[in-house]
Amino acid sequence: MFFSGEHKISNLYDSHVHWMYTGQVLQSWNLKKIKDPLEILQEKLLPHYFRGDWVVGFGWDESFWPKNFIIHRNFLDSKFSQQPVFLSRNDGHSSWVNTAGLKKLGLWLPNLNRADIVVDDSGWPTGHLKEKAHIEALYQLPEFSADQKRQQLLIAAQHFNRNGFTHIRDMTSSLDQWKMNQQLLKEGQLFLHVEHWFVCESVTSLEKVIEAALDCKKDENSMMKLRGVKLFVDGSLGSHTAFISQPYSGQDQSGQMNWSTEDIAYCMEKIWSHGLEIALHSIGDECTHQIVDTARKVYAKGTQGRLHLEHVEILRPETIQMMKSLHVRCHLQPCHWFSDSAWLETKLPKLYDHAFPWRSLEKSKIAFSFGSDSPIEPSSFLSNLKAVDLADKKKIFKPQHPVINYHTYPYQDSESAETVIIDDEIKTISFKNPYG
């Protein structure tokens, strides 16, 4: 038990969530508990599994399935011959699509010659889409209605509240989502402090994203903040697309960066020059090293600002030393230990000592916060406490300071809120709504 008796915690903070996507996943087909892909074919389809005419699910992880199983459209086609199917992997960086889905997406073509679209020996797509192809496909799915999106935000907010959180940092926000947040607060339906980060997909869209962010900053209040712009720079360890400094064990690849360092530097300069902050999704050690090196070069040219590094699951000591000259905060998710620990040491034997680097960051006095990456992992403060303890037993040593320090909202720009925990159960949350 972590909390015996009654404890009151101020401003309990999940520093990395995907707010609307959490609501979508809570209402979709949950594939996280599937231990054999045959269960997919046996599932009775429910109305909330559909997005338009697509069957949509989230959470599969082939590392828990028979080792000889291959992700292929033919398997899904045996049940879904006419209906398009889109199933997202548990890391949110790849998907599994059937033939009908590939046809709808315009991907039913041989020899596409794209690293993000897996093909079979005949040159035809297997239906396994990674990174950019996965994101492009996701955006082609039928749009949710405004009422559906509003409901998704409310369902997710209630999920965060049930787990004790009064503050979240939303890493995939948008202008529409900002407006919905504002309306829900005015109606007295939302009990959550939210930091919004707008996603930039490409250099060509940067100016538009910055303009929207600056407009929203004019309407900030104590429960709504617009922090800055987010870039997805690398992928995930589970999909072998996080950019690491050596090949994955048994593989001839070491991942990739989705942005060039030149484009990252350009975005840093533009975003910081407008007084906004920048956050970069970076899981692999080599990706983070190149980002930090790029930031130092931008600083040296005279443009400076706040840098946020998302996930940094693998981080080399020399990169941490380079961070000391920057205004940087890292955001880590201890709960990823539950998903990654089964294969982490085998897949990354020479980098394992640099995994989940909270102790190294703490020693170097680099600011960091803890979150969940919801819906990739459930949003749970107590789950993170347990993960830190379990990792400590595997020589990924826990922080020397209390974990609660890294789950507390780190700024002074919001009303104070309180979470009451009694014997490891979340009992109540309370705070003041600026709209009354």
C-alpha cells in the first residue's frame, strides 16, 4: 500500500495524455487483453466499434501472441471480406488494415516502395502500416461529429478525475478542441485544468498552427493554458521505429526520424520567436541526442525558448549533460514499464542501462514530470508508483525524491486543486471553476 490512511495531494498532474483520443479509445473495441489473434475473429461486433462503415479497434500487441504469427490482411479478410477494418497497435504508431480497408485508403497497389508500408514477398501491402502511413490512414477515417467529440472529451475527463487527476497536459489538441474545452467549462461540466499543445504535422503547416495557438493564448484562464506546438519526431520501441543508436536486437534497423534536424531547427526558431514552447516526441536515445544538439545550435544563434522532450525512454548520459545549457523539461511515463519490460532488455541489451532515466535526470538536476501517455497506458498515479517500484527491482533505480514531486503541476498559474486518497483509493477531487 502506498497511502495508508487519508492523504491530501495538491494539483495532481498527468503530464502527457491524448485527451480526445482517450475518450475515443474508451468507446472503441479494446484489443489490449487479447492474447491470441483468433480472439479478433471470434469477437461479436458492438455498435461503438464502428466509425462510419469502418470497424475500429485499439490496443493489440503481437509480442504477447504466438511467435510465428505474422500481421497480414488475409487474417482479417477471413472474417471481414467486405467491411474495412482499422486496428491500432497499443503504442499508437502502427495499424493493421484488411484488404477492403487498403482499397478505401488507396493503398491497394503493389511495390509502393515505402518503408512505412510493410509488403509481402509478392510486393503487395500486408496491411501493416507504420508511422506516417498509419497517421495518414487514421486521418482518412470518417470524421466524428461535434457531439461525439464533445462526449469523448467528457468521458476522458471523467476517467482522469476518477484516477485523481485535476491537471492534465494534452499533447494532441486542436483549435476545435480548445473551443470545446472553453464551452464545457462555461457550462460547469468540466472539472479539469488542461494544458493544450497543438500538433504540427509538417513545416508547411507550421505558420497556421502558430497563428491558431497565438489566438487561443488571448483567451487563457486559470484552467485553460495554451503552451505551444508538438512535433512527432520518432516512433516507438515496440514498432522498431524509435530512433536508437544501434540496431534493434535481431534486426538490421535502428528506427528513424520523421523530421530532419534542419526542419526541427526551423520550427524551434519560429515557435520560440513567437513566445511559444515546443515539445518533441522522442523515445530513442539517438533521436533525443540529435534534438538536443539541434536546440543548442539554435540557442547559439540567439533564439531561445522552452524545450519539452516527450517520453525519452532511452537517454544516454552525454545527452543529459548537453541538456544543462537548455531550458528543458522531460516528460516520462513509468507505466510503460508494464508493456515494455517483457522485451526491453532483450531488444536493447546495450542500451538497457539508459532506459527510464529518471534517476539520471534527477542527479543532473534536469526538470522532469511523470504522466501516462493515456490511452496508450491507463491514466493512473498509483500505477506509476507501482511501475517505479518494479523497475527499481530490475536495476532501473527509482528517484531519490518522492514520486509525488514529479506528479505535481509544476507551475503557479492555476487555481489550487486537491485530491483525497484514502488507503490507496481515490475518494474526491475539488477545485474552483473560473466561470463560477
